Amino acid sequence: MNDRGRSSAVVIGCSTGGLKALRSLLGALRADLAAPVIVVCHRGSTDDREHLVELLAQAAPMPVQEPDERSRVRPNVVHLAPSGYHLLIEADETFMLSVDARVNFSRPAIDVLFESAAAVYRERLLAAVLTGANDDGAIGLKAVRARGGHALVQSPEEAEADRMPRAALQVAGADAVLTLAGIADRINQRCP
Amino acid sequence: MAANARPRMPTLAAHHREPPLNRPDPDDVELELFIRGLQLRHGYDFSQYARASLKRRVQALAIATGSRTIGELTSRVVRDDVLLPTVVSAMSVPVSEMFRDPPVFRALRAEVLPILASYPHINIWQAGCARGEEVYTLAILLEEAGLYDRCQIFATDFNDAALAQAQEGIFPVTEARQYAENYLAAGGAHTLNHYCHAKYDHIKFDSALRRNVTFANHNLVADGVFCEAHLILCRNVLIYFTNPLQDRVLGLFRNTLVRGGFLCLGSKESIDYSENAREFVALNRRARIYRLGAPSA
Ligand SMILES: C[S@@+](CC[C@H](N)C(=O)[O-])C[C@H]1O[C@@H](n2cnc3c(N)ncnc32)[C@H](O)[C@@H]1O
């Protein structure tokens, strides 16, 4: 495979239905995935706020962590945005947390992560928008595509909530519309 | 020989160099020029702010001021002094909450205030006080611990508009429920209503809560030590700074605190990369409460 078919970082955004979708997507990733996987999942005011890391760690074949600010983005780790903070990537591939105003009524916001990651990884970025009941992620995905990144959207038919994938498709379009299994395959292929 | 030594005239073609690979985006270049312009013309130095979030804020400001690009914003900011307060406000992120992260205030109540109680007079510096949310939080905490009359709170920020609002103690009523919940979760002795009253679309805090508060402009980038403090609260401010600036400010805090004084940072902050932080010992790691000096044996 040539370089054009490869990605060196993965960002994923989801909201309503996200926990279930993430468990199935992460569960299908290869254990030796080379790329870092950076996730924003909007969280309700319920318990899954605290337990999301554990719930995802049960499913994923690699470590799942909430990144410390200033720490390095690490390969073969799922980095989950902590509740109440925007998660951004700095040019030196370290994490930055901010408490700037909510974006799309959300903090963390998918757009914030995607836009900052797009600026750093450009055509080496793979971004996926999954299930959700709001429009967050659409503008971010557009930024990813504008920098030549690879954009995937979960098929609205499969998504538990189809608004987020539909908004992403309408605003940004995608390189492929896939099921969760298809998205996992694509990530496995592109991040050997 | 002589002919060879003559400097060769640059040809037109020589100017058409290939652009370097991985050259920065125009937006990023313009962001650097914006930072430089603000520094040269107005003396505000944001060069040590983390770029990813700064860029978002500057882009938002460009849109809010009707500028098509950051470059266009820069030339307006450089030429038009009237815009400066708007720029400072936009850079400053005065986003806060009363009793944000309630367990932190529980910890302050349980682990820090009892030790502070042994001092006849207590100085507290709240750095980056935004619109005063945490100032009133602190005042209530100290009041309920029976310490407030022995305390002096210095509440500082570099955003004058936010400071002016902090002095009013008025917050949108839409925030009231969250604050009230936080207050109870932090172990409050009453209900928050005890300290404020609702009026139309806002809540207003009892002015008596400000009786020992001094509000002042202080810029952590440029200004120095101005008091001796027993407790410094600086939450969610250093997260915006690069490592060198974070280190500078932690040095400032070290020089301000009395031996054994306390520092409370935001719940997700990490000081692992700071040289000056070595002199702080974690008292409650989760709550990000540190103490200056070695632990007493
Ligand atoms: C996100 S708010 C934090 C408010 C509050 N401490 C909290 O945690 O809820 C950050 C505050 O830091 C202030 N700030 C940022 N840079 C500063 C500087 N160089 N000097 C002083 N204050 C600064 C901003 O104006 C803003 O009010």
C-alpha cells in the first residue's frame, strides 16, 4: 500500500448511542494498531460520565485512557476526552485541554478536536463520525477533508441516532459511508 | 577567473523556488503575525499561550469583528485602539462556574481550612478570577468555616471587563441551578439562596461577601509578586500556557506563598513538566492541592 492509503492518527466523534457504537467499533480493531485513536463522546449527566473509560477498556484490545494535559499522543492507545473539557492536539503532538465555551452545546466538542487534529495531521488523519442526535462533528469533518484527511461516516441506517451522521454527510461529505464493522476494517487497513 | 568571481545576477527563475514541504498554513502564519502585532503595538504578550485553542479564539474574534481573515483582524487591531478591550476579552476565556468540581471545595474545606485556621491573618490570592464565580465561592467557604473575618482575598485577572463584572457579583439566573447543585455537592451548610437573591434574569450575591476582597488587574505573563499568601487558587488558567510560561507562573506562586502555603490548581492540570513545581508536594492529588516545601516529618 502506498502512503496515500495510510493514516497515522484516528479521531472519532459520537454522541447518543456512542457508548454502544464505540464498544463495538473499538472491539473490532487490531490489537497492534499503530495509530493513536482519539475519541470525543458527548456524555450525559449520568454515571457513564465516570465509567466510560472502564466500559470502553473492557471492549478495546488496547489501553483506554483520559489523556493528561501536555502529555504526548501515544500510538496504540485510545485517548478519551475527559468530561467538561475540550480536547485539542498541539502542533508538537501533545494534548491540550481547554474550558473555553461550549461548542454545539458541548464540551468536549467533536468539532474542536477534529479541527485541531486536522491542522496537525493533515492528510495523515482518519476521522469518523458515528451515531448522535446533534450536528457536532460536521464542521470538524469538513476541516479534515479540506486538509486531505480520510473521512468516514457511520451509515445513518445503522446509527442509533442518525442526525449526526446525516449532518456530517450534508456539510462535509465523506470518503466512505460504512457500518461500524466497515469503519473498523478501514482503520485496521489504513493504520497497520 | 575574473569572470567567474563576478556575482551572478539572479535570474527570474531563481525566485521561483519550490515551496518548502510542510510549510505552515496561511492561518497559522497569520496567527503568529497577530500575536506579534498585539505585542508590538499594545504590549500584550500571548506568544506563550498554547496555539490550538488560541487559534480558535482568534478565528472567532475575526468573525465577530467582521474580518475575513486573521490578517485583516491584525491590521485593524494594530490601527484601532478602541478594539483592544474586545480583543483582550476574547483572548481571556472568562468561562467559570461557582463551586466547579465540588469535591475540590470539599477537600479545601476538610484539609486546608483547618490548617489555615492556625494563622491569625490569612491572605488568599485567586489568580485568573474571571467574573468572580470562584471569589464568591471562596468567600462562602470561608464564611461557613468561621474564618472569613481573618481573611484578605486578592482576586486578580488581566481582563478588566471580567473584573468589573466580578465586582458586581451578578450572574445569569440560568446558571443558578448548576451553582446551587455544586454548592450542595461541595458540602454547603445552607442552600445557595442564603447568599444571593434572584431578580428578573439574574442572581445577585450579598455585597457583604466582598467585604474582604480586593479586585485588581494582574497579568501572569508580565507582572510579579505583590503579596505574601497562605493559599493560592489558580484553576484552569495555566492550562492555556505553554510549558515555559506555566513554569514561570509556578515560580511566581512559589515566591508568593509562605512556607507550607497551599496551591490549588484545576482538576485536570499537570505540573509534571515544570522545574519550579518540584518544590510543591501533593496534599490531595485528585483535587490538585499542593503544599510548598517538604512534607513535615
Ligand atoms: C477559564 S477561566 C478560569 C476561571 C476559574 N478560575 C475557574 O476555574 O472556573 C481563565 C481565566 O484566566 C484569565 N487569564 C488568562 N490569562 C491570564 C493572564 N496572563 N493573567 C491573568 N489572568 C489570565 C482569563 O482572563 C480568565 O478569566
